[in-house]
Amino acid sequence: MSPLVRKLGVSFAIAVLTVVVVAVVLVVILISAMRDRDGDELAAARVEDVARALAQDLDGIREPIDAETVAAERFHSRAATVEPLTWTGAIGLEQTGTIEARLSASVTENSIGGYYGPFNSAGSAVQCYRYTIALGEDVRLEMIPCDGLPEPRTPPASNRPVLPDGAAERVEKILIDAPGSTVADRLRAEFPGEEFTIEVVKTEAGEVVVAVGVRPGTGCILRVKDATGALLAPSYDQTWLQPGEQGCSTQLYTAPPL
């Protein structure tokens, strides 16, 4: 047999083997897709996915904050029911917060593709997890027994400071009535708490820009009085108010565009 014929034969054999392997893989995938699935297994997988997604959302948390506020603001999901059961401590320098939560999900009986399509039974799953959260670090996630965990008397509530009712109207009145040189002093007298942030700047165009915020909250009142005395409420990107960003500042209006 000539070397050329031998080479062609080997190439043909490799091509046939490749086709056979691909065909086997496709058959395995098809059979796997078509097989019936247990509803409890599907629900348990959904619960685990949500538990890990919550942990990833909390990884590297960058703001000092108490565990109850984290439980109230961050422990939600559309894919499963998330119930914070305990919350202790705070996330801060050399401080660690712990949240224990119960996650549950259910799936309904379903058949896809008609009589010969894949089928899953109805099912449900409940599992509890402990989240240990430290400032700027990955969350430690542990699966724990639900037995023995207390039922909270009330759901967790956010302790994040908020701007008082009517704050925007109070800011606008001061900005309209007060001389430009006294706006900052009037605002500090109106909002005296340490949780409030107040900035006032005058632009080259003769505008007086005011930003009144609250920390560590995300509330922000941004107002501008232009050179004619007209009052404006400019829009801004809300992501700048998130932890780790610049926060409520007159730069939301005065910063040059990128």
C-alpha cells in the first residue's frame, strides 16, 4: 500500500471517528434534555442558585452598615422566597455582621413539547443559610439546619438615615429667599444633624448650586438657581449615590461631561 493511500485512509478514519463522537454527544444531550426531572431537585437547585447570588451581591460591601439594614435592603429575590430570620452585629472596621435566612422555592408540574416532551413533577425545597459579612471581603456562606432558628417578631427594618419629609421644599425656599452668601449657613441651620451633607457652590455663569444629602443613605436634593433667579431641579445618574461613589455633591451638576 502506497504512503498516499495509507495517509488518505487514516484521514478518512479520523473524520468518521469525529462524526461518530459528535453524534454520540448529541444523542446524550438530547436524551438528557428529554428525560423527566424531579420537581424537588429543581426547586432545591433554584434555592441554591439564589443563595449564592445573594452572597455574590454582598461580596466586597464597602460601606459601614448594620446587619439589620443589610437584611432589610438586600435579602430579596424574584426567583425564591427569602426570609431573614436573625441579624446580628454590623459591617465595619474590625466588625462582622451575621444574617441567617430561610430560602424556599416551588415548581409546578410541567410538560414541555407535548406528549413526547420532557416532564417535571411538582416539587418544593426549603433551606437555611448563614451569611457572615465583613467590610471589603467575600461573604462566607454556610448551609445550616432550619430547625431551631427563631421566627422574627417583625421583619428587619432599614436603619439608613433618610431626608425628612418636605426637605426639598425647605431647600428650595432657602435657595430662593436667602442671599447667595448665606445659603450654606441657612441650610446648615435647617439640617443640623451630622448625618446631613451640605454643599453650595457658585458657577462662573452666576448659578448657585446646592446639594443636600444624607449619609450613609442615598437621598439627595440637587437644586440650581440660575442668574435670572429661576429655580432648576437637574437630573443626574442615581448610581453616583451608591456606596463607594461620590455621593450627593454639587459635582452631580458641575462636573464636566466625560
